[in-house]
Amino acid sequence: MGRMRRGHDQRGQAMVELALVLPLLIMLLVGIISLGVGVFYQQQLTNAAREAARYASIHSATAQCPTVSKLAPVAPPESYSPCDTPVSSWPFMTAAGRRLVFGLPATAVQIAACWSGYREDTTNAYDAPPPGDYLISSTTVTINSTFHQCTIDGADPTSDPQDIACTSGLAATTVDEASDVSEGGAEGRIVANTVTAYACYQWSPPLAGFLLIPQTVTLRAVITEPIERQQ
């Protein structure tokens, strides 16, 4: 009888220990899986931002469907043909960013962009080269200019992406008005215009409430590319 009682006691003790430890093991396992999924989604989002920035960098001058902010289009070939309202949608750029997304719904990835560049300090002229001395028509000209960073949703995407909402139709304040002059442009000037693409995704981690983490996590990615004139 004593041996049988001890056997029952040991089995009961094992069940109690399992009941105490199993939830912790499940939380650890699900946490590792969630972390891995989050890292994978972040990588996919970075790829989307990179593809969007690359598309915008080579289509900002001569393009079908605008990729240049809120500027009114002018006659081709130095500009583009309008297809949609630029501030609410860049259809081709967004499609380019979403096309390589894998493992998450591509339509849920939101993409926006803005254009930055140097402006001359005295005249405030756009598309100025970086500050320095330049040889123009056999004459050395000193350029005093300042780089102006564009904004998306009122925030600098390169330093404060967490302040940008994750919704469609984000308004962009663009500093570069042309986006069509690059290295080796008129009179050998070097104009350092850039485009910054922002991509985001609202992710709901598995068993978020059970793991004591937010029900929704906003993933963000920002990529900046130099403007390349499309011939």
C-alpha cells in the first residue's frame, strides 16, 4: 500500500509541475516564433521600400503616372503624364514596391515617398548643387546651398519614421521641385537630389494578448536613393 501511495504521489507531483511549467514553455515557444515572423516581415518591408525608392529614383523625370509628389505635370518628355492624384497614390511606384513582398498581404503594405534636395541660400532656388566651388564656363563659382529634407505626414522619414502614420494617402512635403538633374547635368553640375520611400505594415502577432505584447505592431522601413535621370 505504501508503494502504491508513493507512485500516485509522484504522478500527481509530475502533473502539477507540468501544469506550472507548460504555460511558460508555450509562451517561450510562441515568443520565439513571433520574433522570427516579425524579423521576416521587417525584411520584406525593407525590400518593399527599397524597390519603391529604386523605381521612383529612375522614374522621377520622365514617367508615365507621377512619382513626383504634388507638382503639376508639364509637357513630356521632361516630365510625365498624370494618371492619378500624386498625394493620395503613386500607383506604379506602389506596385513596384509591393511586387516582391512575400509571406504577408501585399495590399496591406502602405507606401509613400518624398523628394529632397539642395537649395541655394540666397535665392532659395531649387536643384542647387552641394556647397562648394564649381567650374562653370571656365569661371569658378562658389555655391552656398543647404540640404533640405522632405517630410511625410509632417515628419522626417529618415530620422523620425515612428511619427509617421501607417495609412494610405499620406501627404508628402517635397523640397526638390524638379528631380530631373543628376550628376553630369547642365554645365557639369552635380545636383544631389534624393527620394525617400517609406513602407509600413500593421502586424497582429500570434497570441499577442497571451504574450503580453500589443495586439498590433506597426513595422516601418525607410530607404533613400539618389535621383537618376531617365533618358
